[in-house]
Amino acid sequence: MVSPLTSLRVLSLSKDEVEPDVARKAAGKGPRACPQGSIMVRRLIKILVLVLTALLVLAVGFVGMRFVRWRQENEALKQIIARLEADSRIAQVLVTQVREDPQGGPASTTIKVLEFDSQGRPLVPRYFTFSGNIIQFQSLVVRFDDSFVRRGDKLKGKSAYLFLKVFFLNGPRTEVFDMTPLREIPEGYRINFPTAAGDALQQDFWDQFWKYALDPAASRRVGIKNAQIEAPGTKFIPGILYTIKIEHDGGMRIDGEPIPEILKGERIAP
């Protein structure tokens, strides 16, 4: 049989074991010190959490910046491509003046050339004067592989074209005007981007365009079926509106139709 004194002592010891810090405080002693290793572990965990949080923030920021840059470049590229693609009307030509030579020589003919982008928006018109009226347009037409056309590829689903020169053949007196200098950004297709990144992308695009368009070996690697020079031409006379078209297979032609009667002899207000 256990005595009451023994039971009291067991109860007292059990309480000290369950609440050691309280018991030590009651005895005028401070709480037991934590082992040094436990403190170091907690500090390392805190540092690790901070480092992982910082890395996560940096990763999210990096991905966000890449996404924004990708969107900007994608939009810039779409604008550039939109000015090259076409599958119908690409330019209109009108004779604005015919001037007779007082010395009895051939009459000079001035034409107005208005190009359009793939959305039908007019570019800046240009004027050219020749000492004849059988005028040709030298053009670079880039055709892509049929597979791109069939699936409607956004960048290679249509033929791309550029007017290089406009000329009047007359033997040694042939007259030629440049419309698009080789290896330069065509003025009619230059886009004024608000950022330097857009300008750099535009320059790189045109560098690559000329490289692939003028190098058959390189062009095949990027899906270009062929890039060739075409020079459609016709006899340009007053009273006719000429339309230069590029067909779905990439061929170019010049159609002409009379100017509507209501416009003849009128000066149209801008």
C-alpha cells in the first residue's frame, strides 16, 4: 500500500515533468535554454524561405517581362507583314499629265502611283514623269511553299511583293526610277514604332527579308518556294484608271477601266 506522502511526491514530480518551465520559474529559476543547434536550424529555415521567396518574385517578373516583350514583338511583326501581304489590288496608276514637246519630240507622260497595303489602306502616292507612255513596273514577288498557303499561315500564307523600279524602255535613253532600293527598309512600308525594340525588330526583319529573297539556297530553308522579278507593263493613257493586282498564285497583272464620266474634267477637292 502506497503512503499519502509517496503519492504526493509522485504527483509533484509529474507536474514538474509536464510543465518544467513553470516549475523552474516557481523555484526562482529561468526557463531551460534551447539547444544551440535548434536555434541555428530555425535561422537557416528563415533564410531559406526568404531566398526562395526572392527567387519566386524574380522568376515571375522575368516571365512577365518576356511575355510583354513577346506581345510587343508579335504586334510589331504583324504590322510589318500586313504591309507586304496581298491577294488582290496592290496599286493604282493614273495619268495626271501629258505634255507635248514644242520641238516635235515625244510627249512626256506623268503618272501617279498609289500603293495599298493588304488592308486596302493607301500609302503615300508618288509621281513619275517619262518621255513615253509604255511604262513597266519591276517587282519582286516572293512565293511561299504551298503548305503554308493551304493552312493559311499568318506570315507565309500569301505572296509578298515589293515594287523595285518603274521604267520606260528606250534603248540607250531608257528612263528608270527606283521605288524600293535593295537591302533597305522601303519608305512606303516603314513603320514608326514608339519603342527602340520595335525599330530594331523592323530592321532585323528587313535584313532577313532581303537575305532570303535574294539568296535561293537560304530561301528554301525558310519555306520560300521562289522569289522572282516580274515586270508587268502597259500603255498608259489619260482617262483610264489602271489597277495592278497580284493573283493568289503570285502572278501580277495590270487591269484598266475608264474613269467614271462624273469625274472627267473635274478637280476633286482633297
